Amino acid sequence: MFDTAAAGFASPLFIVGIGLAGMCLGLIADALVRRTLPRLAGDASWRAGMTTAAAAFVLSALLAWRFGATAELPAYVLLGIFAIPLARIDIVHHLLPNWLVGPLLAAGFALLGLAALTAGAAGDLLRGAAGSVILFFFT
């Protein structure tokens, strides 16, 4: 169950601001993916741009509402913004390009690691990393 006290209070202006920033960053991320992976990203149409902008706005605003002004918010917004073109490529081609997934994994790990260090949860970060290594090698 969602606990608003645990997430912290986020004002509506903060939520809309993060949503607008996410919308702009989503369009930039979509252009970056289209430029580097033109064969997979497809044609840039007005409809695709509007859909990307709307999805990035809604996703970023929902993340800002859920997490508030916490250290984890930039990591989740970054992962969410790049998930939009990644999902489009996966739906059309049934493919997750390593060029996009690898740096996104590294950036997410770095931002979430920084958030864990600022929150004083370095032990939880190490325990999670050890668990993922064990899961990777023994499954």
C-alpha cells in the first residue's frame, strides 16, 4: 500500500515541474535513440513525438508524486524516460538493443547507488548487489 508519509510531501507545482522536465528530456532521449539507432527506432512522426511527450510527462509526474523530492527520483525518472523508446523498439522488433540497455543499466546503478549512499543505506546496496550476482550465476 502506498504511504504518503514515507514518500514525503510533493507539492503540485513540483509534480508538474518534474513532469514538464521529464517531457522535455523524453523528447531529447527519443531524438538521441532515433539518431543512434535509426534502423530500429523508426520514422520520426508528429504522432510519435506527441505520444512520447505525453507518456514521458505522465510517467515523470507520477514518479514525482510517488517519491517526492528524494534522492531516488532522478534515477527513476531517467530509467522511465528511456523505457519509452526502449518499449517501442521491443514491441516492434522484439529486441532490446545492447547499445541502449548497457549504458542505461550503468546509469541506473550509479544513480541508485548515489541515492543509497546519501540515504545511509550502503549496506542495503551491497546486499542487493551481492544478491543479484548470486542470482545471475546460479540461475
